[in-house]
Amino acid sequence: MSVNSLVDQYAVFGDPIQHSKSPRIHTLFAEQTQQPLVYTAQRVPASDFTVAVSDFFAHGGKGLNCTVPLKELAWNYAEHLSARATLAKAVNTLKIMPDGSIYGDNTDGVGLLNDLKHNHIQIAASRILVLGAGGATRGIVAPLLAQNPQQLVIANRTASKAIGLVQEFRSTVIAACSLAALSGRQFDLIINATSASLSDDLPELPENLLATGGSCYDLAYATQATSFVRWGIAQQAVKSLDGLGMLVEQAAEAFYVWRGVHPDTSTVINLLNAERFNKS
Ligand code: ATR
């Protein structure tokens, strides 16, 4: 890889990476804040991760985003971790420090919180359900807990995985269960953190799970409404959103980690929404 040393280089690594919106988002941020930088996307399978990251930084790269399936590997790779990355056991943002060491952070949780805030969806004192117990859930549990929900239930198809995850967080408001055990319960906010939407699938959910006035949020996003967003609309959710806003918000936090400047996210979210709306 050849890295032009005149302009600071950033990239996103992942597999698949073809449809990543991160280069577009960071290029918009760079234009908006007048930061001279280049941001590219590179397909990096898990087996090539260490070599690819070492090569990128050895050739002058300044910062990396890591996405599926590389976040746990990035967590292992980083020499220093932010408190939120330590808790998440996953890293989506790597940065080279002035002494050459590699710092790892996780901006996914704060990205979700910021997007929920922009959409006026309240967490404090609410009953929150998170579907799924994989890497995506791991990144958002601690930030959600920090907002003092009334309850935070992690429900997973494989209940044992949810139980194991919940045991890592010492809190009286968090609990784990199977999807079937949700029957008869109600929540004010249901967050889909399963990978089901990626294959236009939906976790099996009981009737009347969403309380009147409640909202739904899918961490995944697509050009069209995801299966979970459609489910939320069918449940008469006040808001049924996908993760495009979170994607832009986590990118803005990563941009801040690297450049020390907070870009304006609303203009970028509005632009990307308008673009996909025009395509559909
Ligand atoms: P990620 O890093 O995106 O979270 P992951 O760690 O592979 O990916 O986790 C995927 C999550 O989605 C898991 O909780 C998985 O449930 P299982 O632990 O039972 O496998 C969940 N998941 C994926 N497809 C699903 C489906 N069709 N219905 C319900 N849950 C599903």
C-alpha cells in the first residue's frame, strides 16, 4: 500500500466493505470542517487483519475504523483502550498516538445515544428491550445503562448468550431471557441488535411487545426499510428508525477522536436520507 504523506490518511477495514457509507460520511465531514484528509475503504478479512493494520500505520496512516467482523480483533490489537472500549470488548476506532502506540475506542454506543436524543426517544426511566447478544449488543449495553433506564432486558434466540453477557454488567436493572420468555411483557423502546435484518429476516417476537407510545430502533440500515423497521411500523411505533443516524453519529465521534473537531451530523444524516429516498 502506498500512503501519500502530504494528506492525512484514514480508512475503514471490514469484510464485506463494498457498500460502506463511511468514506462518503468522512469526506463530507472533512469538507464541512475544512480538514484536509483522505478516507478510503478496504476489504480486510479477519485472517489478514493484523498484517493489514500494521501495514496501514507503518505507511503513515493516522486512523482506522473497523467494522464487521473485525471489532474484537481491533480490541485485541489496541495497546491502550478508552473506558467505553474496555467495557464493550470491541473497538471500531483505532488511532496512532504521537509516540507510535495504537489507541482503541468504541464510538458505537455514544453514536446510538446521540441519534436517539436527536429523535427525542427517551431512555431514562424507560423499559428498554435489546434483541440479540452478539458484538452489536456488547457495544451499546454500558452506554444505555448509564442513561438510567427503568429496565434493560437483553433477549436472545440463544438465551445462554444473553445470560453470559448480562453477568458482565453489575446492575440491578439489567436482565436476560430467551425470545419466547418475552411473551406478556411490554417495552417503551425495542432495539434490534441481531444480525437478522442483514438477511431481511426478523427475530420471532410475541404479540403486543411494544407499549403504546413506544418506539423501535434497528441498528442495521438499508436503502429500503429493514424487516424490523417494518415490524415496528406494523406495531404502531411512534418512531421506527433504522441505524443510518447511528452510523453518522458514531462516525462523527470517531472524527472527533482523530481530529479534535465535532462535525455537524444533522446535515449529513439529512443528505444521506434524501439520497436513499431518491433511489428507492
Ligand atoms: P453482531 O456482531 O452483528 O452482533 P454476532 O455476534 O454474530 O453479530 O451476533 C448476531 C446476533 O444476532 C446473535 O445474538 C444472534 O442470535 P444467536 O446468538 O441465537 O445466534 C442474532 N440473530 C441472528 N439472526 C437471527 C434471527 N434470524 N433471529 C433471531 N436472532 C438472530
